[in-house]
Amino acid sequence: MLTKTVRSRFSHEIGEKVEGCTILEKRVVIPPNEAERRRGVYDYEVEVPPAPMVEKPRSSRAAAATRPHAPATPDSFTRATPEEQGSGVIRRIPSR
């Protein structure tokens, strides 16, 4: 069982859920003070559910490296056409 500590300004009870985890233990760090209208601060020891094993999506860099039209060597280079570059013109404003 994997656990972690969660600090909160809200009072919860053992067995409730905080941040998607079940509360196992509750500790009062700063007690609430009704005269000053101040909330308390609580530490909760919670059980962390196991993370699902999901395959990570490939980054765009890794995907670009495996494309069939990628250059065979780092020395070869083909310039992109305006259609491949996208639309629009970049205008540079001169400095003053």
C-alpha cells in the first residue's frame, strides 16, 4: 500500500476522500480558533490508489525522427515549400 501526506485547511474524517485518495489518519497541525474566525490546518495520511499503466504518447520530436521522409543523414537538407511552412508572412519591425 502506497501512502502520502496531504495538508488541508478543511476538516475531513477518516474514510473520506481527499484529492481522490482515502484518508487513513488525521492530525491537527493548527487547531481552529472560532474567536478569530480562523480555520485549522490538518495533515491527512492517505492511501494512494495504484496508477494505471498507460503507454505514454510519443513526443513530436520522436515521431518526427521516425517519419519515412526524414533526411537519411544530418548533412542532407531539403528546403520546405511555402505550402509546407504554413500560411502568413512574418514581418519584422525595425528597432528605433
